[in-house]
Amino acid sequence: MFEMFRQDAARWVIPSQFADPASLTTVQMLKLLYRYVALRAMAWFRLATWFQENKIPLAGPIYRWILFRFGLEINGYIEGGLYIAHPSGTVISVRHMGRNCSVIAAVTIGMRNTWAFPDIGNNVFIGAGARVLGDITVGNDVKIGANAVVIKDVPDGATVVGVPGKVIEIREAEPAPVGLEQ
């Protein structure tokens, strides 16, 4: 829980670049919590998830508190590094969301016609007002444009725009620099 939250907080240091989560001090994290409402919502979410995993019956009240206080409805398995620019009016209900995803504002991610939720890969950007709905898979390194409605699977490296969402570009994965780990 704490490591995932540290990764979330690292996304707020410089939102366009990833900071090393291990380098954030407790004082720096407290300053970030004080400054950013969305990060406070993530802290509560991580705490509620920890309670749920450890079968402590406080998870439900905390999830309701997050909805009431921040206007954010969030559930599912979400890896570290989630950046939510504006939590109010945002719904995130996923089976799984990968590392370092960015959700801008008033985004809805959830079920469509059945109780099946999306799987979202790593390093996904979801623009303001976008909808990602149903039993679909969104690949790694995907960009979903503002107000797009995604109801079909999206391949790795794709850019999706429109209603319904259409892939307008697929970027090749960039090779890792020699001698450096990713």
C-alpha cells in the first residue's frame, strides 16, 4: 500500500516526468498531500484498499467518504503511479489498471451492458470526459483523447479519438537505452 502511494505521489512532483519514488521523503510527501486534493483522494483509496485486503471492516465507509468528499468513485486493482488531475465527477471501475496511468477530468471507466469491467495497461493517458466501457482491454502506452468513447479493445501504442473511439495512430514501442533497466 505505502509503496503504491509513494509511486502515486511521485507523479505529482513533475507530472510530465516520472520521479524516482524512492527519493521522496516523508516531508515531501506530506507537502504534496497538503497541496493536491486529488493526491489526498488517492491516499484514502490506498488506505481503503489496504483495509479491504486485510479484512478490516473500515473499507466500505472509507470508499463512501472518498465519493462524498472528493466526488471520486474508484475501485478495482490499480497499480502505483496513478495520476488523477481532477477527481470530481470521475468514475474508475476496473478489473486491473497498470502502472503510471493518467486520468484527467470527468472520466468514466466501467461496465457497459454486463458486470464486466475494462483491463487497462501501463502508461495509459485518458483525456477529459472520455469513456472507457465494457469488457475490453486497453493496451500499454495508449492515448485516449478527450470525450472519446472506447467500447472495443485498443492495441498497444494506439491513439484513440471520437465517438465511437477509432484508432488514428499506432506508435511503435521505443527501444530501451542500452545498459539501462526500465
